[in-house]
Amino acid sequence: MVELKGIPAAPGLATGPAVRWEQKRLEIPRYPISDAAGEKNRLTAARARAAEQLHALKAKVARQAGAEEAAVFEAQAMFLDDSVLVGKAEDAIQSGQNSEAAWLDAVEFFARQLADLTAETLRARAADVRDAGQRVVEILLGVKTQASLVLSEQAVLIAHDLTPSQTATLDASKVLAFCTAEGGPTSHTAILAKALRIPAVVGLSEEILNIADKTLLLVDGIAGSVTAQPDEVSLRAFEVKIREYGAKVARDNELAGQPAVTMDGHRVEIVANVGSLEEARLALQYGAEGIGLLRSEFLFINRERPPSEEEQREAYAAILDTMGTRPVVARTLDVGGDKEVPYYDFGREANPFLGYRAIRISLDHPEDLSTQLRALLRASSGHDLRIMFPMIATLEEIRRAKSLFGEARREIATRELEIASSLQLGMMVEIPAAVLLAEKFAAEVDFFSIGTNDLTQYTMAAERGNKRLSHLNDPCHPAVLRQIERVTQAAHQAGIWVGVCGEMAGDLDAIPVLLGLGVDELSMAAGFISAAKQVIRRWALADAQAAANLALDLDTADAVRQAMRSCRK
Ligand code: PEP
Ligand code: MG
């Protein structure tokens, strides 16, 4: 029996035979060429063919797993046209290299630069770059290493890491679980596994690749562990665990549609974080009572220009129509940090997370913010739309954003277009400056939504994507909890509501504390909704308040988590 520890990437338990998926390494021929023009044409044709394949894959994956999952292929296709990359490859061809070698060297140069970056999302892009680059080389060589894996029976898939191209050709119904040597919680494998609801453990190190095909595996996507060749006792115990887990999921799903009310009758609204129309549909299936954070970036990334007012209106209307009269909190554009778009000039920033981001960009391009606000307003008729602004640090920012909203509203009125009868305007509280002046901000808005992902990184001065700092990035730290307490009190004194929309809202240790601190709404990834509702139903508000008071007085995040686990109901 061999036990391996990795990173839990998608919840669930599974047992089954292992199948290893190895990506064959391509042997690249290197030879001098004399017809540089002909060789460049060969590369251009191969890139065009690869882009065609990627667009076809995008359409296929969008149907199967949703637009967000498919967007990666658009990004890959755009990368194939990157002028710096193509220029570098063509220069090498001009100096006498064959196109396969010239292209692969240029791709590898870019991939290495990305792989050296600290932000995990950017590092993950190195795999995308290589994936797209490899596709072109295969076309040039007329070979196919990305052949789809045909699973004859259900199996646990083991791989170094899965590229988008590999997973797109996979018959997901045959995959019991994913286990990869590489990858973090936001890797492509993790995102795909969650979307398909298949358990996954990533970051298992090279050891997982030594496991022979057909070896029986026990995969625990909750604990992040994999057991190979289990003894009889462990196997039986795991089978019982799978049955119990299955029964719990079924129970949770049944209860997911009901509201979350504490034992003493206090209701907390449980809503979803959503980044596409597909996710909005999924959120409803999971029992979301609305959307607490619509990340509008999905409309703006992977393209050359921002979307038009009409394109945005259509996209927002589709999501609002899906949600009916349930509340939908749409956040205006939040790019920057690790999400760059080509149409804004980010310059060179030493600290992008402290740089040109979110509302700072929007107020620098007021015409774009106004376009987004008009599109949202025009989509709002008959719905409960609420709009919020990200990364607010100063009162000037929120006042300026509100004034642009007022202008957009007046403009819609002059066009005699219908909008929702009541519209709320709010802000994200994710910068300590906004916490410290919460009383003043509360007089400006209809609600607060606390973004604990950013609030934690800015409180602890620890970048949220930096793995080496993950011990500092715990929202259960009393320094963060005290800020949530302060914001909640200021909100309630001013008679406005307050939600939490960072990952903390779906964190089972943290939920009772947030309940006790008086948070009115929790917005989380759809997959956490049923479990979150169950936690709230097991608590009385008074007990949660006592637990929150205790947590506020503790010294460390670990102490808070320990205390919460010891009183888990
Ligand atoms: C947050 O910062 O907590 C948040 C919800 O916003 P994002 O994760 O999109 O930055
Ligand atoms: Mg944020």
C-alpha cells in the first residue's frame, strides 16, 4: 500500500484502476534551410491550421463544459498570432533554421519567461503556451502526439499535468478521478474537474507517475490523498466512505433549494459567484438564491478591444433572464493585477496587485465605465440588478463612480429606454483604507460586499497567488475578522446590508464566524452552496455570535480554525 499526498483540487471520492496518460515527447529535427521564404510560408500555414483547430475545440468545449472553460482555446489561438513570438521565429528562419526548430525555440523562450513568474495564474499560462506551440509543430511534422486517450473502461487518469488540448478530447464519462504530478488549485485540471464534478488531486509530484497501469487507487479529492494498492481493510473502509459521501451529497442537493435559516430563525442569503452564463445556470441548479458577484471580466478578456454596449447588454440580459427576479450583483470591470487586457496600457509595474487595477482603470477610462453602466442599466428592466465597484480605496473614487452612474442613468432616460424600478449601488470592501473609513463609505452606498481574497492580501501584504506566502493568506486571521466586524457594524448602523464574496464565504470553518459577525449574504462558488446552507442550519445565531467573539480575541488564523473545528456542529 502506497499513500501519496497532494493538493485537493475538486471534491469527491473515487476508486478504480489507474491509467497513465503520457504525452509523447516530440523529436524535433534541426537542419539548415536555404529557402527562408518557403519555410516562413510553411509556418504561417501551420499556424493558420492550428488556429482553425483551436476554434473548433473552443466551440466543442463551450457546449460540453461552458464558455469559461472554452476561453482558453481562444487565448491559445491569439497567442499563435503574437507578433513578437512570430517575429522571433521568423528571424531564426531567416538566419537559416528550419521552421519546426525556430518555432519551438521561440515558444519555449516565452513559456520559460511565464513559468518564472510568481503569480500562479500566469505560471499556468506557460502550459497553455506550450500546448498551442506543440500543436503547430505537430502540424508541421504531420504527426499527432495529442491523440485522444480512448478509455475502454472507467479509470482514474494519471498524468504529469493535463493540457487543455488533452482534456478537450477526453470522454469525461469514463474518468473516475484525475491525479496529476503538477498543478495547483487553480490549474486547468482543477478547473475542469470542478466543472465536470469529477474528484481531483493535483501536485502529487513525480511519484504518481511511477504507478503502473491498472493499479487500484483510492482517490480522496477532499483530503488531497491517493492510496495505491490498498489493503483489504482500507479498501472496505473507503467503500463505506464513498457510500456515506454519496448519501450526503444526495441529501445536500435535496436541501440545496431551501433557504439557509439558523435554528433560531435567522436567515442568511446564499448566493453564487458567477463568471459566465453557464455558471449562472449551474448556480441555480446548486440552489443559489441569486448572484452575489458577477465577475464581468469574462466579457473583456482574451480580445483586442472592449465589448460594445450592445454586446454587453445582450450578455447581461441573458444572465439576468436566467436569474429572473432573484438578486444579481454585477461588478464593474476588475482587470489588472494578474488579468491584463491588450487595450489598456499597464506599463511596467513592479507590483501589479498594488497597481493599475479595477476602478482605477475604469475612472481613467470613464467612457468605458459609462458604456458598461449603460449596458447593465438597459439589461435591468424587470430584474433585481445591483451594481458594485471593485477596489474602492477613497471616497473620491466612489463619488466619481456614482456620478458616472447618474449620468448613464440620465442618458438612458433621455433615450426613453426602460430600466429596473429599483437599483442598488454598492462597493467592494477589499482595501483596508475602505474598512477604516467604513462609516463614511456606508453613507454613500446601498450595500457593501467584502472581497476577502483581496482584503486578506492587502492586510497581510502577501500576494494572493504566491504559494510560498499561502500561510499568510488566511482570511480567518483575526486581523481580517476584526475588519469584517467593523465593516458589518458600520453597514448596519447606516441601515445597509453587507455580504462577503471572497472564497471565505464558502469556507466551512469561517461560515459560523461570518454568521456571528452579522454578515447578511454569503456569495460563493456554486459547488459550496449546499454544504454552506447545511452549516448555517446547524447553528443558532447566539452561538455563532459567541464563536465570533471568541475568534476575534484569538491570536492566529490557526487558532481560529482550530477553535471552529472543535465546535463544528
Ligand atoms: C475578492 O477580492 O475577494 C473578490 C471576490 O474579488 P476577486 O477574487 O475577483 O478579486
Ligand atoms: Mg477582489
